[in-house]
Amino acid sequence: MNKQFSIAEAKNRLPALVHSTDEGVTIELTRRGKPVAVLISIRDYERLTRRQEGFWSALESFRRRQQESQESVITDADFSGLRDRSPGRGEPW
């Protein structure tokens, strides 16, 4: 749920607005009716700013976790044959 407040309103209600962010509410701050900032919970901020790993790093981490838990392991061989290597439609003439 999003709520919108002017900066002046937010200044007067800051403790209550901060408490609202703990409950999952996103607060949009406006100046002269235009959005200029957002108040979010620290949990949401950390999620948004967490460094994302690339695909291959994520795949390697996934494989490592699978091996550690002794589940079936996805290998490079599982990806072979997935790509269509046909030449396509070709020239119309």
C-alpha cells in the first residue's frame, strides 16, 4: 500500500510515517504535488540494494547447494540440445 504526503506533512508526522514503513507501507513524499522521495522499511531498502549475482554465479551456487544436500545435480549436459541450431527461414527468393 502506498501513501502520499507533502514534505511539510511528513515533517510533522515523521514518527508515525516511519512506524508505517515497518508495517510494509511505502510513503511517497511530494514537493508542490510532484513526487521527490520515498520512505521505505530498512528490510525493503536492503532487499533493493543487495548486490545481485550474475547468472553463472547463481547457477554455480545452486549446483553447489544441490551437491551439499545430495539432491539431483544439474550439469552442463542438461543444457545440451536445448538450443535450436536450424538456420531459420532463409531468403524468400
